[in-house]
Amino acid sequence: MWSAFTTHYFDLVAAATEFSRVLRPHGRALIWHAFPDVFDDLEWFRWFPEARAIDENRMPSAASVRQAFESAGFKFLGRSVHQMRVADNLGALADRLAHRSISTLTLISDDEFAAGLAALRNEASRPNRNQPVFTPNVLLTFVAP
């Protein structure tokens, strides 16, 4: 079972219990998320600090996800961090974020959003800012009882 960028919407214990119910014995549960311990490396938070403050309050830690799944009988198999290419450059990142494609961006004010986007576009226009943008994502792997 695969869950990507959704754990902040779950009651973690209830979700882990349901995953355990629907998975075959020894089936895998894969949880893919940008947990708070990698927030310092999320490029877009540089431009939208108000969004970071929101996510620091609403995103569960990897440890809390692990605890919930282990309480439902899952065995923790490991954690790995993967760099995901999210944009060809800062200009492309600005174009992507202009749609508020990350749900947290819908939770900040329009003024904060506009200021962050303008600052990002300004930075993107500077020389030598044409390199790809990567973001760290954490994969937690569990095996069902």
C-alpha cells in the first residue's frame, strides 16, 4: 500500500489499523512524505515562511508515523531519503507554485503568497539560477503483521 503526502490528513492510529486490515500478511506499507526534519532543505519554504510555520504545526513527524504503525502491529523496515526533482529551475518552480499546487499555499494569505512568489521570481531572474530544483522526501517502509 502506498501513501504519498497524505499523512497530515490522517488519524495515524486509525489509518495504520486500516492499512493492517486491508493488507495481506507481510504486505508492505510505504509512506512517502516531507516530514518536518527535512523542512530546512525544502526550497519553496525559503519563499513562503508562513507556509512553513503552518506545516510545522500540522505535519506529523516520522517518529509519530512509525509509532502509530508499530502500535497497529507493523514492523518498521526502514527510512530512506530521496531527492525528487520538482522543477527544471527556480523560474519553473515559480510557475508551478503560482497555481498554489501545494495545499499549504492555499492556507496563507493572498498577500503573503504574492510576496513570496514575487521574491521567488526575482531570485529566479538572477544570473546562474538555472539549475534544477530538488526536494527531499522521506520513505518509511513497514511490513504488515
